[in-house]
Amino acid sequence: MTYWDTRHEPIVYYMVHKRHKGAVKIGTTVNTEQRLARYIKNRDGEPYFFLAWERGGPSLESKRHQQFRHLLITGEWFFLAEDLKQHIIGLIENGFTPEPEAKNEH
């Protein structure tokens, strides 16, 4: 299976750059592997990785952007202040992992 075949339910993800851990990107995807691969490719192989994710699509992403708007840096990037950090820790402790969609085999 390639990362192109790893679709799953919509999630909201929290991504950081290895050298700039004070900022978090809050985004949404239905394919975490593809999303991360494209993000890294579009930024010349820079070391990005996911901290956590939660079930939900664009409406939850918008809610999280509003919830943490006081931490906005630019676009979808937010300062990793204590309230956002605690939210992410709660997601990590929840241990949610998106399940791949079942394939139709005919």
C-alpha cells in the first residue's frame, strides 16, 4: 500500500517543524501520509511532523482556528502557548489514530 491509498475519515491535525517547535499548524485532511509528504515536498524536504490529530473536518478546523485565534501567527500557524499545548496533550493522551477507509474489492 502506498501513501496515496491511505485515505481515512476527516481529521484536524496539529503539525510542527522540527526546528521551529514554538509554532503549530492546525489543518485538516483525509490522508495524513499524503498530506505530510506533500507538505515536505513543497518545502524542499523540511522536517515537519504531526503532534496529534482529532476526528473532524473543515468545520472543526474552523472552530479550532477561532478557539486559538489569540495565538495566530499567520494563515493556519499558531503560537504554541499553554492553552494550545494543553489541548494537544489531551489529544495525545486520547490516543486517537485515524483508521484507513475500507477498500471496495470487486
